[in-house]
Amino acid sequence: MSSNRFSLDRKVALVSGGSRGIGEAIAHGLAEHGARVIVSSRDVAACQLVADAIVAKGGEAVAMQCHAGIASDIEAVFEAIDEKFGRIDILINNGATNPYYGPMAETPVEAMDKTFEVNVKGPFMMTSAAVSRMVKQGGGSVVTVSSVTAFNPGTYMGIYAMSKAALISMTKTFANEYGKYNVRVNALAPGLTDTKFTEALQSNEKMKEAVIKTIPARRMGVPEDMVGGVLYLVSDAAAYTSGTTLVIDGAMIS
């Protein structure tokens, strides 16, 4: 084990959904601790901006286009990683969508399909591709970004909450089956965080104020609040941590 248990020196890390918000913050955090970062999302131009910012600060990063719900995109990005780096040490599943906000029973089937395609099928395919490589190389770490809604579904967010709960079950199963190969699989459950997902709330001051009163920390989280937890989960400091879900929510669901 490294004398610096949090060092990620030369490790290859893929951040799905890394073009903004929590994914962007995680990409920067990994690079700051020595990882070689692949920033991916549907919008490769936005990913390139993040990669350029990391490089400008002295880190190592590249951008790769990948729609988290399309199998051919996932296959292509892992083949590109194989060719460029020859290994994958860290996978961060962060890409997500929430196309429908409303009563559960009125959810359009198309919205449900889209939510599960991106939020569940995508992370499953990404994790499967990463884990198969990690087994061959002797180990690796996966962190999948879930949500506190997996435990306490928000009103009118039922399908999104279902998808995030599925990720926790998926995490436990991968951890159980692949722990013997030195592959660790964990989840992160952010609370209410200031990202594009919460724009509607941010624009309604009365609603925002009411929600913040329910959070003991008395503020929304910011993407940077999630980075420390991820750095722990993917580092040697978490060598005996697998199959768990780390909640970072300002005690919102305590």
C-alpha cells in the first residue's frame, strides 16, 4: 500500500457524465490526486473543456464521447481506453437523466424507458465492461452515483428514485461477485446538490427556502462536497470498503 493512501498516481479513471456538475468536480479531484482522467458524456465538446481545464492545472485528461445508454458508445469508449492506456483502474458512473416530473401513475412509458436506459442500463453496461477488465488486470474500483431519493423518494420523482435504488442493488451484487478478484464496487448517494438537476428548485426562492429548512446543514450541497467521499472510495484508504453506499447529504435523511 502506498505511503499516501489517497494517492491515485498514474491510475486510469473514466468519469461518465463528467462534463458538468458532480461529474466535473470528481474529474478534477481525481486528476489532482494523480489520476489520468477520461472525461466522457454525450457532449464531447463540453468534456473537452473540462479536460482542458484539468490539463491547464497540471493534470492529465482526455475527452471521449459516450452516451451512457447506448451499448455501441460504451463499447467504443472502452476500446479507445484499451488502446490508449491499456487498463482501467477507476470507473465513476455519474451520467443520469430525469425526463419526467409528476405523479407516478401518469408516467409516460417513454419517459420510464429513457430513465432506466440512462440511469440503470448505462451504469450496468459501463460497470460490466470495466469489471471484466479489472478482473484480468488484478483489481480496480467502481463508484456509481446514486441519490438519497433511493431511500426517501421525493414527490413526483418516483421513476428517478426507482432507478437510483436499482443502482444500490447493482452495486451490492457486483461487489459480492467480484470482491475475490480485488475489484471494489461502491455507491455514492448525494443529497440535494446545486447542479443542473436542481435548476427548477433554485429558481423558486420560497420552495428553495422551505427545502433548505429540512436539511440540518441548512444549505444545499455543491458538487465539490462529493469529491472527498469519492477519493476515499477509489483509493487504497478504502481497501476493505466494498458494497457500501456513502451518503453525503448534510444529514438530510438522517
